[in-house]
Amino acid sequence: MALEVFHKDETLQMRRKLIGQSCRLFFSRDPVKIVRARGQYLYDENGMQYLDCISNVQHVGHCHPSLTQAAAAQMDLLNSNTRFLHDNIVLYADRLAATLPKKLCVFYFVNSGSEANDLALRLARQYTRHQDVIVLDHAYHGHLTSLIDISPYKFRKLGGQKEWAPLPDTYHGIYREDHPDPGQAYADTMKSLIDEAHKKGRKISSFFAESLPSVGGQIIFPTGYCKRVAEYVREAGGIYVADEIQTGFGRVGSHFWAFQLQGEDFCPDIVTMGKPIGNGHPIACVATTEEIATAFTANGVEYFNTFGGNPVSCAIGLAVLDVIEKEDLRGNAVRVGGHLKQLLLQLQTKHPLIGDVRGVGLFIGMELVKDRASRKPATEEAAHLVRRLKEERIVMSTDGPWDSVIKFKPPMCFSIEDAERVCTCIDQILRGWSQAYSEHTHKVEDAVDFGVPPDVAEED
């Protein structure tokens, strides 16, 4: 039986009536109704194609046939409670183990990244017998109550006095790219935070960090930062939790996991996975050491997850790993991501609005600023650029503390041609704004320093 299909306006009206208003849409002023997708392309109800530059969840591409076939075949055969013995969960755990350092050899499967981070928090507290958690400013680790409390990105908007470590951002942060050793300097702020906690009689259970902060603005950690932080945290009796929910599974290209960018001798105590792990199917995972898992078992409380690691989810997870390997998607991230970054750097030389370009593989941020000297974030300009790109049927969004970073986290099948198309459109839009300035010079003092034309700035 076919599902009823509504006109876009009807769908929007029903959504406003039936779905909580805090569940927001992309392009809320004029949402795009997507009815199908393939690879890196989305299609609306009129058959119009959009280039998807942000769906890192659909890691190997939307509706990849290998995944849909694997899901349908396993669903037709069996999808059971995870207390029944089945091959898929152990086959999948074994495949994941092969991508990780040897000490990360015990796996717990769950249904979402939030659930994975919540379990990691439980594991850390049970193992260390400590309660306090250190996180980075602007971090986001999930929407459960336990995780909102360790996500400044969210709890800043809720009020209350909480503490966090400075985000090691060498563009906006307290230690910048001209510092002789920003990695050590930022790590020392962590040491100071630990020392202050100890003075208050508090004990550190863990440090949680995305291996590359995404909501924080596509941040690349300075060299040596994670190693030094791990040393300080472990000396304090805590453990290091690497959140790979946004950045894992080869997105950085050169490595399977983003934490591996810190060197072969760096290994977290827990790694959490989600989003791309199932290409949109609800599956997530926690990987940890035998010691931490043993301590968790010793509490006498069984850990049971009805759907985590079910045969269908694991079949899809295995298919994702197969596609990454067979289609050389890590290699594609290196090639296409490198080309995209170079194109953006070329645009930076032409357009003063582009203050910084940073990233690795297909995890790239382009930060817009009103003035390169002050580095004042160009929030309005970034929002307007996203809307203009939508008009060119390119789906983008912003991130960062001021929503001034245009983020690139496309499906891993993103092509050289796609990268060139996006950059050509950005160039044309920014050149159009510059031309508008030259034609409206008498209004410049009433508008922003550069970027959005005065009439557009007033409109937004």
C-alpha cells in the first residue's frame, strides 16, 4: 500500500500542528521537501536536484544499493532481540576491531550517538569511581539529560553556572596560530582546570572531546594537544573519551578515525561511534578496553539493549564498511577534500570576507569574518550565503559559536566536479556582493564592513 503524498504546503502545515516546534527544519523560512535521494544528490517533490554538502550521516551516499540490499535481505531472514546468539554482531565487532588500536577490543552496540555517549559516561564513572567530567567549550555530545549537562553548545542556552575547558581554536582562541606551541598551551589550561577541581575536593572521571570539534566550528586540534591532555587526565585518575560520532569511518581520509591524526602512539580509553556508522540507519557503538569493560560488568547490573546490535543493524554496518573499502572512499576524501580545500583557499585570496579555511579530508570549514584584523564573525553574511547557495540548489549550513563557519561534511562519494561547482557558485555570489558595494558606495557606512550588499543586509 502506497503512502499518501501531500503537497508541500500541506506537509508543512501538518508538521507545524503535529511535531514539536523545537524540532527545527533546514531553511525554516522556505523548507525544501525532499522525497528521494541518491549518492550526494537530493530531489524535491518537483524532481529538482540539490547537491548535498552536509549529510555526513549518509556517509557512503544516500540510498546506496549495497546497503538497501543488505538491509532487505537480513530483514527478510531475521531481525531478533539481541539476547539471541547470532553471527552478525560478532562479525561486525571483529571488523570494527581491525580498524582500532588493539587495546580497544570490547564493544557495546546501541541505537544512537547520544546513547553511545551516555553509556561511555557510565563506563567512565564506574571504572574510575569519580564523577566530574571535563569537556570543551562549545562541545555537543548528545541530547539526553546526562549529555546536555556536558554540552556547552546546549546548556549555555539553558542558563546555570558550569565550567569547561577552552576550545583549542587557533583562529579565535586565547592561543592562536602565531603561538610557538599552542597544543601545549591549551593542554596546560586543562591541567589548571583539573588542579582547581582537586582543590575543591572533586575528582575527574573523564575528558570527553570530539576528535575534531564540529559544532565548535570545524576545529583542527593543534599538534600534541590530545596527547598532553590524556596524560593530565590519566594522572588525575580519569580516562579519555574520543567522540567520533561526526568524524569517524574515514572522513579525514588519511586515517579511519580522526583521533589517529594525533599519532600512532595516541589511543583513547573509550571511542564512541554513531551517525555514519549505519549510513542513516539507527545504530551506534562504544569501543573500550577489557579493563574498563570488566569494571562495568563487576557492578552486578546487566547491560541490555533490545535493539542495539540487532542482525539488521549489523548487516547494514558491515555493508557500510564494505563500501568504504571497495569504493576507496578514504582515498576519495583525500583527493576531493584536498582539492576542495585548495579551491577555498584560492577564494580566500580573492574575497576578504573569507577569514579562514581549515579542515582535513571531507571535514572542512570556511569561516566568514567582517574584518580580518579583528576576526569579528560575519554571522549574517554566512546565513545569507547559505540561503543564496540554496537558490543555486546547493545545500549548505553553518556551524561554530557564532554560526559564521560554512561547513563541508558531504557524503563521502562527493566528487571533484561537485567541489568545483560549489566553489564556482560561492565565488560568483561573493563577486556579486562586491559589485553591489561598488554600485552603492554611498551606503557602505550603514552596512557591514564588506560582504553582503547594504540592501541585502537590511533585508536580512
